[in-house]
Amino acid sequence: MCLKLKRSQLNPLFGPNPQHLWESRYVFNPAVVYDGSVFHMLYRAQGADMVSRMGYAVSLDGLHFNRMEKPVFSPAIKEELYGVEDPRITQIENKYYMTYTAYSPEGIKIALASTDNFISWKRYGVILPDFDPDKDAVLFPERINGKYVMLHRDPPSIWITYSDDLVHWSGHKKVADPINNHWENEKIGAGGPPVKTPDGWLLVYHAVQKHAPEPSRLTYRLGFMLLDLEDPSKVIKRTTEPILEPKEEWEIFGGVPQVVFTDALIDYKDQYLVYYGAADNYIALASCSKQEVLNWLKKS
Ligand code: BMA
């Protein structure tokens, strides 16, 4: 048996809100943190103008979310002119850091902001200026060997980079490439911030298949990798089959069809929760038990 995520019966958790111009068309790719009592969700939203902004929603059970009326993070600097996309949130030393894609005529680049309350933000601007296009940046929740560590996607692969201050990064090294199989032949990218387990850093990632003979058709699926605790540039294990792939109608049809895309892996009780965007149109949840991940790790 291969490892598969189970969808929540409440899926999709929510969709666009026609009452709000800024999120009237698409909501997707949420970042989520659980602070021990409240789930905080930042999600990407597009409305009438198709500019990506971020909405904020909270929940006590991780299933029913209350959203705010106005976006909490909108383009504000020239590097964000076309939108702020695909947030990932990591708590480091009592602060929440958000990595996101800043999209503008200057390129598609990784930017950083921090917050204590998800409403007021401090911007650090573009932090990997030399990489364009770059996406899918996730910060590890603690320093490793004294350094902050981040994964990002210099196409088509996942790369790692290191920093003393979260703003200046160096020591770029490739972590994992696409694989020429049926589901990850085109490109791969890190999903939510890695979760520490006794066996290694558990990373959820997305993998993109380019179809032949229709190369413009892409399918996005999810997989897991386990990275070495001391040297997370080393992949210890990687799923050979997808753990989630588009199957439901609202994952197959939408703003961009055939997409499941995640920005959040949450360690919650005896489960791992994976929040994801479906067809760039909806927000959904899938999960697996920690025991299932352990069984997968033990399997040779
Ligand atoms: C990627 C990102 C994601 C999106 C995905 C599928 O490049 O832009 O935001 O979900 O494409 O359209």
C-alpha cells in the first residue's frame, strides 16, 4: 500500500466570495499555522482585477474558517505590482515569517515579511534578487548548524540556501530534481515549511507533469520527502507515487484545471494536515496519520 492523503469530508473548505471584489474569482494556496489553540490561515485571492492579494482566516477546529472582510497583505512595493502570491508561514523564535512570490514587470521573485498578528506586517523586500523566475520558498522553523535555512525553486528543481539574518542568503545547493516518471517529469517545488520528526525533516512538495502530445497541459500532484535533520540538503526518502492528485470535480475544473498545490503541512495531534489549493479556485484539506508516515519510512 502506498501512502495516500485522505480528503476532509467538508471539502472544499471554502471558495471565492462574490461579495468581496478582491476575492470574487479565486481563492487558493493557503499557508496555515496552528498556535496550539487557533489555526491562522493566509490565502491567495484574486478578484475582478486578477491581482493576487492575501486574505486572513481563523479557525478553532482547522475545518471551519472565519475570514476577514479586507485583504491583510496587498501589493505595496514595485516588485509586487502584479501581485503577492503563494504564501508560506514559518514560526521562528516567536515571530511569524512569510515567504511569498513577488510578481512584477521586474520578474517572479522570492520576498519576505514578518508579523506578530497576521494583520500588520514588516516587509524585508526581495531576498533572492538573483533568481528569476523563483518560487516555492519555505523557511525551516529553526536554525540548523547555526544558520537559517530555506528551500526554493530554481526551475525545475528544489534548492537549499543558508543565511545569518534571513535577508542575505548564500551557499546555494541543489536538493532534488524532477524525475522522469508519470507524475513529476517537469518541475518540483517545496510545499509547506518542513516539519521536524525524529527521523528527519518531513517535506510536502508539489510535482508537475507535462503531458505529451499536449505540452501545454500540466497536472500538479503532491508527494513527501524526508530530509536529513543535520544536513537537509540530503534527501533520505521520497515517495514514488503521489500522495494526492486531482480527482474531485473541484480539483479538475477551475481557474487552472488539474491542480492540487500546497503551502502548508501541519503537525496536529496524531495527524499531519495538508491544506491545499484546488484548481487555483478553492481551499481544501487532506491528512494522514503520523503512523502511516512512519510505516512508509520503515518500508524499504
Ligand atoms: C504555480 C503557482 C501556483 C499555482 C500553480 C498552478 O506556478 O503559480 O500559484 O497554483 O502554478 O497554476
